[in-house]
Amino acid sequence: MDQIDKRNRLNDEPFRFRQNKNNTVFLDYNGKQVKILKGKDAEKFLKKMNDVEDEKSRQLIMAKITGNFKRGNERL
């Protein structure tokens, strides 16, 4: 795990997820929505999140699912 998060950015817990009653999952990065999961993708995500015990692993799962959405040219 230490080789994956070399700059320790996941320690700040930038990712959050919300689930509505239709089992749609909304993934947020620093309070902004970046991805929506529905159907089987949402079920697989929720199962992974329930199987993991520590928060850093959950952050890593959410980071991998959101993919490469940051390019360095985002406005603050």
C-alpha cells in the first residue's frame, strides 16, 4: 500500500460516497461529484466497500474506480 500512495494524499480522505434508495452510488472528490455508479457496478462497489476494514483501503478503491479524472488544469 505504501508504494501506491507515495505522497500520502489518501490520508486526507478526499473521497466520499453516497447511496440513494435506488442503490445508485455517487462518488465525490473533495465535495464535488465525479462519478455515478448504477446497477451491477454499484453492487460490486458496495460489496468491495463492505469487505474492506480500514479507511485507507476504501479511499484506494474509490480512487481506482474514479479513474484518471484529474489532469492538473482544474480551476480552484
